[in-house]
Amino acid sequence: MAAVAKIPETSLWANRKCLLICAIVAIANMQYGLDSAAIGSLQAMPGFLAVFGYKDPSQATGYAIEGTFQRLIGSLLTLGAFLSSLVAGAFAHFFGRKTALWLACVLNAIACIIQISTTDKVAVYIGRLILGLANGFLVTFSNIYTAEASPAHLRAVMVALFSEWVNIGSIVGAAVTNVTKNRLDKASYQIPLGTLFIVPTFLAVGLFFVPESPRYLLYKGKPEAARESLKKLRGDSLSPEGFELEWVEIVKGIEEEKHTVKTIGPLDMFKGTELRRTLLCYGVIATQTGAGSWFIISYSTYFLIVSGLSVDDAFGFSVMNTCLGFIGVNVGMYLMRHVMGRRTVLMTGAVTQGCAMLGMAVSATVAPGTISARNCLIAFTALYQFSYNAFVGDATYPTATEMVSTRLRSWSVGSAISLGYFLAWLTGFCSPYFINPEDLNWGAKYAYVWAASNLACFVFFFLCIPETKGRTLEEIDELFANRVSVRKFKSFKTSIVAEALKDVESRSPGAEKKLTTTEHIDEA
């Protein structure tokens, strides 16, 4: 055991101002939940199918939907998000996080108007693509902002607000579609699509009260504005000494990065120690798709109906699963804050999700078409929704955003999310071939693929992901710069806090005593 000085770990209540600011920014992710719930449900809604589908008496709804249209309304959204996330780094370099979010709000409104007002499939495609462009910016910049704005010991909780808002959006979307599902007019799908105006409206107004990221402002050579931004974020949660220590550490970390590397661009992500960080970020984001989440989120309601459930039952279980996911998010946030590190949470999630997927597939194999198989499908889908949101869904963005350097965060996270959307697009485009009765008609047996995928995710988490819980972003920069192994990452002693403390002590004698705590460390 050794005495070390560090930034005090104050309570969530003490950091309520920062939590509120991060919650305002994170509401951007509610759009994804709303849209996923709406589109996933619309594909099984008679009023929507009467306009965009065709009559098929053999189906429970009396209508069916063409596989091409079904694939495109899902895949064009992810294609748009892929494109916007890909250019996020360049945009952020010149305009910052807030401007990107405001632009996304405008694109959202345009996309919603197009989708609500048309009955033409081509126009729907255009609206889906524009909405995807907006969603890419919303997800990328909201998560980058919360990672950079939150204190180190609460970063997992505040970045995990992503999952909180996604599930709130899913609950609202599922509730609205559940109310309108039996209507046979256009309002049956126009009302759910109208909920997509909620996020751009609230976010556009809320951003007026949100300071720009202090780390971004420092990189742009605006130290006074950066310090003022950090003051607004921390409020009265820190003592003057604690605030000064955090400020000096951030400044030192960014100055060191500027001194070491003079350029900021996409190719820098693949040079030196940045390559390891970039690949880890890419891998973590890719596990969202590898877990099978896009398949479950996009097609759960349709999947349940194809498996034999009535429309009413399928919608009811969809709402139930969404609520279980919301409970899971909060369980996961508690675990990351008080019980487990990121790495353990991710590995636990891969195991439980893989078991849920395997249960779905096995039940469909040994007792196809039976009530028992249907009940297993319902149960394992519910288990999956809870476990994904509690573990991998909660921990991926906190982990991915802190894997990369501040200098390249918008480039690395943006391109990683772009990769994630590409994989989601691939999943959304291919999944109907497996589950659609017109094609392979695998039904729940498709879950075998995702059970194996979750096993691969577990191996990746175990071998490659270091533990970053409680570390400041600047400490993580130092750990990667020193090429610290996964095994030693958690306990390795960094020097940047001690260097920052010397500066603080020179200005405020006695500060070191006020900031000293005791913990186990490994010497370099």
C-alpha cells in the first residue's frame, strides 16, 4: 500500500450539474431508440403494410412486406450513419462538438418531415438516409462529449447515459406503436414517426445551456474558455485544490500530446502506440454488432410474429423486453460504478448473451413449432434484452471512448462508430434472408450464428481489453504511451498526476496533504 495524491472521487449528487449537462447531451441517443422501436414495429403494422406492403392472407396481419423494402428501410439508416460518422473527425476538428449536434438536429427534422408526408418508397429511402446522417453525428458527438466532460470515476455512468436514453426512446416508441398498431389508416405509422421530432427539439434548445468540451477548447488554443467550461461542468463538486489538480493534469496531458506529435489526422490513428488504441476502440464498438443486438433490436417484433405469435402478443412482449432493457441499463450502471470494472462487465455480458442466443436456437431445433419453443423464444429474448443492456450495451461506449487519445478522439471514435454502423448495415441487410419465410426461413435457429459470435467477443475482451476504471483520460494516455500490458493496466502507477500535483503545490502549499489517499500500486 502507498499514499498517492489523486483527484477526489466525489459523489454523483455532488456532480449533479455535470450529470445534468451530460444527460442533456446524451438525449441525442434517444433518437436511435425511438426510431428502432418505431421501424421495428411498423414492419408488422397493418396500417403501414397497407401503404408500403402487399396483401397476403397467409400472414397474421393479412399483409406482407417485400424483402427489398424491408432491408432498405433499415440498412439505409445505418448507411447514412456510417457516412456521417466517417467524416466526424474532420468536422469536429473545425467546428467542435456542439455545432455538430445542432446540425444533426436540423437534418433530423428534415428527415422526419419527409417520412411522415410521403407514400412513395423512394422518398422513404431518402428520408431514412438523411435520418441516418443525423443519427451518426448524434451518437458520435454525444458520446465523445460525455467522455470528455465527465470526471474519471463517474465516466462509465455518464457515458452509459447513452444506453439509458436509447431505452427510454425504445419504451416511448414501443408504447406509441402499441397504441396505434391496430389502426388501418396512415396515422398508424405517422404518429410513431412524429415522435422523432422530440429529440431534435429538446436537444437544440438544451445545447444553449451546455458548455463546449474543455479538452476540445484546449486543443484549439483557448485555455481561458476551456477553464471556464471545466468550472461550469464541475460546479461545486471539487475543492479548489481538487479542481486545480484536474485542470493542470488536463493541460499537461494535452501539452505532452502536442509536443510529441504535431499532426492531427486520420492516418495518425494507425501510427505507433495509436494503432493499438484504434484497434481496441474498433473492436469494442464492433462487439455491439457481434453481440447480436442489431438483429434483436431491428427485427424482434417481426421475428416474434413470424415465429407464430399474434400481433397483439408480439407488441406486448416487445414493450416488456424494452422495459427489461431499461432495468438492465440501470443495473449495469450500478455494477460499473460500485462492483465491477469495464473488462469484467464486458466478459460477463458476452457469456450471458451467448447463452440466451444458444437457448433460442436450441429450442427452435429440438421442438420447432411447439408452444414450448415459442415460450423459450419469449424467455430467452427477454433474458438477452436485459443482459445486453446491463453489460455490453452499457460498457462499450465508456470503454471505446476512453481507449483513444484526446487528440484523435473524434477521428477514432467517429471511424469506429462508422465501422459499427457498417456491420449493423450488413446485419440488417442479411438478417431478412435468414428469418423471412420467402427466403431461408431459419427462424430462431439464426441465433446459432450469434451464440458463436458472442463467444468470439468473450475471447477478445479477455485477451485484449485493459481495465480503465477510475483512470483519468490523461492517465490512460500515459499507460498506452508506456505500452503497459493488459494484465498490469489496472495497477500500474502513472506519473502525470504527481507532476500535476507539483505544479499545484507550488501555487498552493499544503494542497498535497488535502489530496492524498491510500491505494495499491505497481511501480514502473
